[in-house]
Amino acid sequence: MDDRMDKTIVKISKIGDTESDFAFWKTQSYEARLSTLDQIRREYHGWQDDAPPRIQRVCRIVKRK
């Protein structure tokens, strides 16, 4: 996905004049919402090559008396 901003659609407005995020996302299709959520998750977790990070295995050897 291209991370560059398309400056032809940028709109500058005052904070009080903008609609809420909830109102914006209500207008989007569920496919668009899920796609955006997946993108945010990948950025947060640092996923690469469509492979989610794995849980590290931990082994502990305990000597019994």
C-alpha cells in the first residue's frame, strides 16, 4: 500500500468544524473498516510479509530432589 498522502484531497479546517470520527466510520462499508483495522494492527505489531509475530516458547528444566 502506498503511504504517500494525496494532497489533492486534503482539507484544512478548525477542530470545532470537523465531524466526529464515529460519524465518519459509520459512513464507511464494513469491508473498508476491517481493512483499515487490519492495517492498524499490522503497523502496531510490526508484521512483515503477511506473517504475524509468533509467541516465543519457554522451556525450563527443573531438577527434582
